[in-house]
Amino acid sequence: MQYQIRRAGLEDIEELSYIHVESWKEAYGHFLPEQIFDMVTPENRAERFKESIENSNDETAVLTDGDRIIGSITAGACRDETCENTGELWGMYLRPGYWRQGLGTMLVKWALERLKEKGYQRATLWVFEDSHGSRNFYEQLGFKEEGTVRSTKIDESIRVLRYSKELNPPA
């Protein structure tokens, strides 16, 4: 298998939207209320991907296996008002059949390099509080929970935790 990461284009939106929904259902279906999945549709995800791809401050990349898109990640300026000199990772999704093969790590490392190139000193990301697998994944990559908690926009009862990582730690 030959995996490659490339910048996403508008032609990728439909495929990215389906991967997003498929990944969400598999990863979060055991703890998110079922009605949430009625709101996370390929159609509304397509609009979000379009905004991200067209936004010059964000960088959305796709991971391919040959000609097939199997995952994506978006990185850009931190969207939280309290962050200075900080980039953010969001929207990392892989087709479930490709999980636990080091491909998520590949995407995160790629995104962290993009943030460093843009001069950010730190990276943040948000993780569902009940997504223990995701939390463990990011902790293994050196991210630490900050203690910042908020409710999600889609459901006030669902909480997310902010994680961060120094991009240029002192030697």
C-alpha cells in the first residue's frame, strides 16, 4: 500500500463528507445520542469542508491509498479567543477499516509540521469527554488535557475537553 498526504481540493468534498459521517458513527456511536447522527449528514459536512478548503487560513489534507481517499485532517489558527501563537487540529477522520495502522498518527504529524511552518508555538484540539480511545490516542502523541471543558454546539449535554501540545518545546 502506498499512502500519500496531499492538500484537499473542492473535488474531494463529497468523499470527505462520507468518510466524516462513517467515522463519526463508528467512533462515537456508543456514547453519542442517536439523534446527533441525524444532524451529522454528508450534506452538512460537505458545506463545512467547502468552507475549510476555501479558507486560506486552514489547511485540509487528504490521506490516500492509491487513488482512494481514506482520511483527512484540518489544521489552522486556533479558533478559541484565549489562544495566542496557537494552531489547532480538527476534523481528523479515517475510514474505520484503516484504524490502528499508524495512519492517524501520520496525519497528525503532518498537520503539526504545517502548524510549525506557520510559526505556531502550540497546538490545541478538542476531544469528546467520553471518547476514551481518542483521548488515549492524542495523549500518546504528547497532547495533554488542559482542564478546559465546554459543551458542544450540537448538544449542550455533550462535553469536549481541550488538549494542547508545545510545538517547539525547550531542549
